[in-house]
Amino acid sequence: MRRNRKYIYILASLAIVLGGYYYYLVKDLPSLASVKDYQPNLVTKVYSYDGRLVGEFYIERRVVVPLEKIPKHLTDAFLAAEDSGFYEHEGISYTSILRAFYKNLTVGKMAQGGSTITQQVARSFFLSSEKKLSRKIREVILSYRLEKNLSKNEILKLYLNQIYFGSGAYGVQTASQAYFGKNVENLTLAESALLAGLPKAPSKYSPIVNFKLAKERQGYVLKRMVEEKLITEEAAEKATAAKLVLKPKEPTDNLWIGPYFTEHVRRYVEEKYGDDVLYKGGLSIYTTLDVELQEAANTAIKNGVRAYDKRHGYRGPVARLKTKEDIDAFKAEADKKLLTEPLQEDRVYQGVITAVNVKNKSLNVDIGAKSGVIAWANMEWARIYNPTNDPNAGKAEKIERVFKHGDVVEVTIKNLADGNNSPAPLALSLEQTPQIQAALIAMDPATGHVKAMVGGNDFSKTQFNRAVQAARQPGSSFKPIIYAAAIDKNYTPATVIMDTPLVFGDDPKTAKIAGKNEEDIEAQWRPQNYDEQFNGPTTVREALAKSRNIITIKILKDIGVGHAIDYAKKLGITSPLAHDLSLALGSSAVTLLEMTTAFSTFANQGVKPDALFLLKIIDKDGVVLEDSSVVQSANAPKNALQEVPPVAAPANATAPPAEQTTNNQPPAGTAGTAPGPSTLSGPALSKETAYIITSLLQGVIENGTGARAKALGRPAAGKTGTTNKHNDAWFLGYVPGLTAGAWIGYDEEKELGRGETGAIAALPIWLKFMQDATRGTPVKNFPVPEGIEFARIDPETGLLATRLTANPIFEVFKTGTAPKSGAKSTEGTVQSDFFIMDTGGKTIVKPKQEKEALD
């Protein structure tokens, strides 16, 4: 009896201890509610305006699919590899546990699991992966509860959508896309067996990291499927022999095509909705981005910065390898990368020089095991590094002085053809990583939809967006804003102003409009034209076309700095502007987006569009969180064109453009589309003023600093911009339906170098973009609004042309403001002390003031 009591006491004590330990283990176990209401971390997807995927944000890259979409041979592969008794056990396989327990005893530590699929689901959702006995017991308890609350198929669905496959892929659908570029329902048996082998050790068995090990693991899965009678031996043999075609790393062709654009969107969404919603919420974000125009912008920036960089010479090799061992190791590393990333044209690669051929001026360069040749024509730009563009620096004549055997250089492939498989040497071109930065924004002026944006030359190196975050001096590209303000102060394109020297005080800031006496603005600040020449009497049209600084300063002095600043704000300039005459020279820093918006206002007949990047945001349940679709402003411009009345003119006269269409829709591929147009801010200036500025900016391209843009071969308007110290170069311009702005410069405001003006450094970027963006679209003229008239004038005097006028031109005016008096040969010629304004019949002759300032 005593012995029985002792046993009873021991058993009772043990039961209490075990019960207490059990309570300790289960008291903090989580509820199964999160599994029943499965809410995994989902991918937020960013789409272009026409629904193409252009970006993704996530913590875990996962797309949930129902079990019905998963092919049977894939689920069978997982069951064979992970848990062949899944449909028989109640959450725990005691055989597997005993086998793992024995293994752990023999090695003296927790080395093997023995987990069922149910246990893996319990661990994935509720527990850590630490190998402790307490965690294992909790896992068993949770697995038993899962089996009591969920069906087998529900558990299997959770498992297949939750597990990690490596390469950033969670769940079978994302893994199928990441490794094979297809949806899960289209997987073959061979592909399914390979995927089923990954969860055990995703990094170890990754086919990208170690294809041989991945194939061995695939063979194990197929063998288990045969043993479980899920497939025949013949099917297993065919699957083993089947060629596995791995998809390149990027899951879509367009993913991250516009990284600066998608990053701009990401910042906005994160700030407004928070991290969890952005990275886990599975949002669908529809943007205004146009894939084709973004590609054009990327190419234009790439070409522009490369061209600038090459103009300044060669900075030397990336590295210099001195031994054969170093060269062989470098080539072997390059070969590894080429296994998953085949060679592509126009992509920059690092190669090693294996021979310098002095006789024919060429270089032999190896990219891994592939050999190539750089001919002289593709490297002759490589003169001694010349950051200031010193014209005496000269080019490299003797290549052996510039290049050495073992130099690691950057190259692009000129013509790949079948170069990945052909033994013939590749034709290569010498490159180097540009240090200059550049930015471009393209906007639909009718809607404000930002169609493309590039904020720098390499997003992987710097995410700072120079298109929207950098405020830089716009130089002369700001002048059209001054001229627009003047047009609304009774100036006309035919107004003649004297291009003669000006002198002010120590600094332009001493020449403020208010609070200064005449004596205070004496003789220190002497603004100059770019060419340091003075042209005397000059019309407003010619002054803007030739970007005359002195005339712009005189205009600003006359109309008032305050008026010009107010005008700039109406056009979309929100950055602080200096209240002094240096504003005429673009001295106040602004962003490229602000300037593009201002030029879009001119293009949109005076209606300022609000820049728009987002169209719609929808959450994972289909609820619309944000929608920019609105009714277009009643003030939006009409598309009907006014016919220009015929005016007799001599054969050599320049006539206004003949309209080719009455439809002012944007070129194909540039129009804002569903879900709707952006808001418009309403008229910032009259249609008449906007058209006159457009006409003046056409003159910049036809006869001025923007002449290179004539290569576009269609009506275009634009303005160059260069700052005084050549730190920044700009070009802003538009065609009917599309506005674009380009900027180039260094982040540290370093000098660009001799001759690097807006016309040389920035305009080619804009031109390349516009050429690609408008290719294959109808050629259209700018619509002429009501309230505009044309008159034949004498460009020397700005007055009506007479039979004595040598080279009359047609000029554009607001109705009623064309000159009524005619030029009278030499008697009507403007003298050096005067300028003329004829505003519809009354000729005003203003004498020069004592200090050349205008009233």
C-alpha cells in the first residue's frame, strides 16, 4: 500500500509538473484567427497609364493563388518531398518525429526536424525557427489545433502561398514567375519538381546559384513521386531529361523602367498611407507614366551624359591588372555573370585589354570568355581628360600612351548579331561612367499628366531626384516668363528696344525697383550679353531668339520686378524669387518640374496644368483610396483653330504657318488616358499672350539659340538656358500635345566647361527625346486662338512694312495692337537713343534716360 501511495504521489506530482509546463507552453499561444482570416504580406504594384507593370514595393514578394489554380503535379511534388502522409495524419507524423529524435540524439543537438506540412504552417505563421524543445512542443500543439479548425486543402493552400523559395519569392505563384517567368498553372512536371525541392534550403538549392545541386534535388523529388506512385518512372525520366529554361532576373520587361518616377510615387504613398499599407497592403497604383516615352527619356539622358562626358576626355581605366592570374580571375568572374545575363547591345560591360595594336590603332578586349575589338573610330574621343574644354588639350594620337595591357575598361557592344554564340570578335565601343548629372520631365500640357521622368544618370547610385528635388538657376530659360509678363504690359513682338550697355550698382541687388535713388545705381554691375556684343535696336522677337540679356533686363525694369514675380507664380513657379533685376537672367533657383509646368502653360493656351503622377490607388479589396478623375475645367482651351486671314507679301517674306489640322490632340502615345484627365488650375494668362509666346519660342528654334531643334522636323517652341558661370544648362520646349524640359549639370555646381551652353549640352537631350516620342505621329501646328492678327512689318523698326522695306516679315499681334504707321526708310530708323512701341496706331517714342534705364 505504501509503495502504491508512493507511486501515486510521484505520478500526481509529475502530472502537476507536466500540467504546469503545458499551461506555461499554451498560455501565450496565439489565436488561430489570423490563419482563418489569411492576410499575408502582399506586393504593392505600380502600373503605367495603360496598365503595364512598372514597379513593385514589398516586404515579402507574394501573390496569393487559390488551390484550384495550382496544378496537381505541383501539389503532388510537394507532398512527396515534404509530407507524403499529409492527408492521413492529424497534424503530426510520429514516425517522422521518432526518426528526427534518433538523429538528434546521435549528433548531440537539434539538427533535424521531422515536421509535417501542418507543422511548417504553424511555425511559419506563429513561431520562430529556433531549434528548442519548447518551441517544438508549441508547434505540435498548434498543428493539432490547425487540423481541428481547418480542412486539409485549406492548410495546403496556406502552405503553398506562404513558404519561401529564394530569390525574394514567397509562395508558388511568385516563385513560378521568378524562376520560369510563367504563371503557376502553366508549370511543367520538371519545373514543379525543381520548385518543390527549394523550400528545404532555398539558397543551397537555387538553380541560379548552383544549378547542379538544384538538379540533384529535383531528381530526389521525382524519385519520391515515383515511390509514392504519383507518377510513372517514364514520366520521371522525361522530366529529368527536360531542359529547364530559367528566366532572367527581372520579372517583367518594364519593371523599374522609370525608377525615379516610381520612387517619387513611393514617397507620396508612404507619407500618406504609412509603411504597412505600402509594403504589405497589396495596393494597385495606377500612374500617368507612359512606358514608350519613359524609354525615350532614359535613352536621351544616357546619350546626353555620355556625349558630354566624352567631349571632356578620358579619365583612365577602371583598374589596371598587372598579372596573368589577376586577368584570368577577372575574366572568370565576368563569365559567371554572363551565365544568367546574356550579352546585350548598348549595355555597358567591363572588359580587360589583352592587346594594344599600335599599327592599326585598335584594342583587343575580353568580356569574360568573349573577345572583342575597339576600332579607332570608337575610341578617338579618348583625349587627355579636359574638364574645362581647353581647346589646346588635343586628342590622343598614340594609343599606347593612353591604354595598357591589363587595363579594365568600360565598353558597349556595337552590333551583337549572334555574338552570344558566335566565335567572331565583338565590335566594341569605349565608354566611361559619366560624372555629370542630368534630368528630364515630359508632360502632357492639356492634362498635366507627367508621362516620363528621369532624375539622374544612375538611380542605383543616387536616388536624389534632380527633376523635382533640385532647385537650380534656370538662366535664360526663365526669360519667356519675363517676356510673357511684358506682352500683358502692352509690349508686342515688334516692339523695338535698344541693345546698349547698362550699368548699375555694386550688385544687381542694389538695383531694386523700390527704395533706391538714381544716385544709388551707379557704375559697378555691368550686365553683358553672352557674346559680349551690343546690337542696337532690336525687336522683342529677335531679343528672345538671340537671348539678349541687356534687353531682358530693360524690359524687367520697365514692367516691374513685382509684376514679373506675380506672373511667374501664376505659371507654376513656387520657389522663392529674388526681388531684383538679376531675375531677368534666371538667377533664382527653381526646379525642372516648375519650369516644365510654366512652359506647359504656354503650350496649353494659357491654362496652367497641375503636374499629376497618380491616376488611381486601389487597395487589395478593390476599394478606391484615391482617384484623380475629375471633370476637365471649363476654362480648358478649345481645339478649334482660327484661320489666318490672307495677307499679300513678297516672295521672300516669312508667312505665318498654314494649319494642317483642326484637331489639337496630343501625338499618339502621349495623351492622358483613363481613368481621366487631371485638374486644371484655370487660365494663368490669356490665350492670345500664350500664343504670342509660343510664336516667339518658335522663333528661338527657327532663328535663334535653339536652332539645333530644327532637326525635329515639325513645329516646336523652346528656349535654351545657361547660367553665368556655366554651372547649369537647360532646354525647355514643346510640340502640340507634349512638353519636355531637360537639365544637365554637376550636383556640386561645378563649371560645365567652355562652350557647354544650353544649346550644346541640354538641347540634344531634349531633341533626342522628342524625336523618339513623336516618331510616327502626325505633324501638327500650334492652334491660333481668336483675338490674334498678323501684320507684315519691317523687322528693323517694328513698324508696318512699306514698298521700301527690304526684308518684311509677318508678325503676330493681339487684335488691335499691330502697328498702324509704316516705316519711312532711313527717316523711320530708330536712333541709338530711342526705342519704339507702336500699340495699334499710336507710336510712342521714349527717349533714353540718363542711365539707360526704361521708365
